[in-house]
Amino acid sequence: MPVMDGLTAIRRIRAWEGAQRGRRTPIVVLSANVMSEHRQASTAAGADDHIGKPVGVEQLIGAVRAAVQGHPNPASNVA
């Protein structure tokens, strides 16, 4: 992203939601960075899930479905 990185974007979205008292936006990180510290950073920023590339269709759909339904994805890569 040319203006800010993904973690900054997640933090800003979560801050805006808090200020607006709006509904939580489901956020699933899709990244080639899959080490535990990357997953933990996604969680700390407010992501609902973090899946690594390459990603399969089933895994992606499962992560998005779980995030939209507001519960943890059982196949999640978030540490």
C-alpha cells in the first residue's frame, strides 16, 4: 500500500470504529509474512485472522466466513 502499511491501516480502522461506536469490520490479513511474530502483530493490531500465502480457496473462504460471523476460525494461523 503506498500510503501506509496494513498493520497501521488495521489500527486506524479499529480506532475509527471505537470513536464511531460502529460495527466491527471483519479483517483477515493475507500475507507472505507468516512467522509467529507477524501473526502476533496482526492480532495485536486488531485483525480477526492472519492467513499465509499461498492460500487455498477453502482456507480463504473459511477465514472470511469466521470473521464475518464473529468467531475464531478453527483453521486459523493466528498464534
